[in-house]
Amino acid sequence: AQARLMPPWKAVTGFGRFQHERRLSDEELQLIDRWVESGTPQGPAVDMPPSPSFSEDWKLGEPDHVLVMPEEYTIRAEGEDDYRHFIIPTDFDRDIFVRAAEFVPGNRQSLHHVIAYVDTSGKARELDAADPGPGYTRFGDVGFEPVSGLGGWAPGSQPDRAAAGTGFFLPKGADVVLQVHYYRTGRVEKDRTKFGIYFCDDPNPVAIDMGVAINHQFTIPADEQHYRVEATWQIEEPVYAFGVAPHMHLLGTEMKVVATLPDGHIEPVIWIKDWDFNWQDFYRFEKPLLFPKGTKVDLVAYFDNSSENINNPHDPPQPVSFGEKTTDEMCIAFVSFVKADQWQPSE
């Protein structure tokens, strides 16, 4: 407990304020120490709270609807990473807004990430028909212009509900396209990922969008231990930002994100000093942040491409650029938001 390794919480204390922080205060740590030193006595039975009840699958409770890959997919033991896209038709008789989506990976050993996109064009079905086997493989993009997204999963991420009055748009008759990034484990793997969606109760929810500070034009030299990469998201109209999801791969070590408002005020967004690919998350702000038109969201990230990095997938180290594979790198901060002229936070 004193080492603060568990529960895992990567955001630096005091740099941004977040909901659901998995962090113990100094007083709580001292209380645990005193309890251990006194022999871990049990308190009065009358004060014992009821045992918590956990769903076998769903942390947010039973979903309103469950979407699942149409069939099991086989991942070969060797070869390059696979970006496979699986089409899940929906049959809702009306437009839906989704307040939360909870993903249950079918194979955590082989999954790099899962993202749910929404397609109304029919192009995903055309790509599926032209590609043998379940779904279709495509790197770089999904092959169509998504109407919206329904969230996603990466190692360590936890499900969360969107702010009241907001949601992810799922039009009537749309296809959900599940992008699953697989990497090879050296043995044949099987996967059939599913996810549950939770509907908005509000009568007129506002659609959530995603802003991105991204740099995809960098190469980290071999043996470089502290390589700096920067990126910016320029905000063109006022927005309320709900949270941030930093993303790097195995060479990432640190990421700091700040917002500079037009009046010069600097708003701390998030700072992760000890990046861990296996503990990624969406960090929801304690309160929505108002970013006026002209705000710049800047990130600075560092990467260790030396042999000292035990996570380095290359031995000996070699130059690594932005790319889709797990052994490539990324430098992204995703920021969830709605337009400020469409939604206001409740008091």
C-alpha cells in the first residue's frame, strides 16, 4: 500500500481533478498500517456492511442491450498484427442515444484494443463481403465515414457513464462495426468479444464528440532514452470537455496534457509520469471544463527506445515510428466533449 502500486492510478496528484480516483489518502494508508500492527481485528458485527454484489460480466449492471461478434474469430499464432472489423447489425425501431458502453473482451491475451464505430452507409458490409472469413481486415482506417462511436476498450480501462443529458448517437437501422486490434501470442487464439450498451434516459440528449491531439509524423531513434513528441488540438468553437484518454504503446514513459485558453490561463488536464500500456483509462474530470474558441490542448510525451526499457519489443532497439502495430508507437490524447451551445452542466 505504501508504494501506491495498487489500486493502479496513473494520473499525477493535483494535476487535474478526476472522478473515481483509485487512490488512498495518507490518512487512509496510516489507518491500514495501524490496523495491521494491531493484528487486523474485526470490528463490531453490528457495524458490518452487507457484502457487495458483483455481476459476473457487467460492472455497470445488466445492460439494456448486448452486442456480440457474429461468430468466433481465430487469431493465427505468428505474423503481423491484425486489425479485424466485425459487423453487428442493429434492429432498433428508433434512434438511440447510448450513455454507457461496457466491453467484455473475449481474449485479453491477444487484444490490443477494441473500438465500436457506427455505420449507416453500408460500406462496411461491402468490405465484409469482399473479405473471406468473419469481418474484414483493414489498417489505418475503418473504410467508411463513421456516423459516431460508442466507446472502446484498452488494457486497464474501466466502464463509465456519460454526463446526464449526453450520449453517443446510434441511428435507427445502423450497423455497429467492432474494430478489434489483435497481436500474436505465439499460439492460436480464439476471440468473441461482446459489449453491453446502456440507453440514455433523458428526452433530448446531446451527442458526444471526440477531439484529438495527435502526432503521427515521428520516428524514435534506436537507443534514445528520452525522446520528446508534441501534439496539439486546436478548438474552433466553445466546448465542454468531460475527460481525457492518453494513448501510447510500449515505448511510452510519460505524457503531460495542458489546455491554454485564449486569455492565457493554463488549465492542467492530465500528467502521467509512469506510463504503463497495461493500465490505460479514460479519466473523467471532476467537473466538465469549459474551453472557449481558440483554446489549444497541447501534449508533450516521452519515449524510451533503449535496451534499458524492459518493455521494448525490439532487441536490439531499432527506429520506431507512428503506426498501427503494437510494436509501432502512437502519441494521442483523446478528449471527450460536447458543444457548449448545446449543453450546460447542472448545478
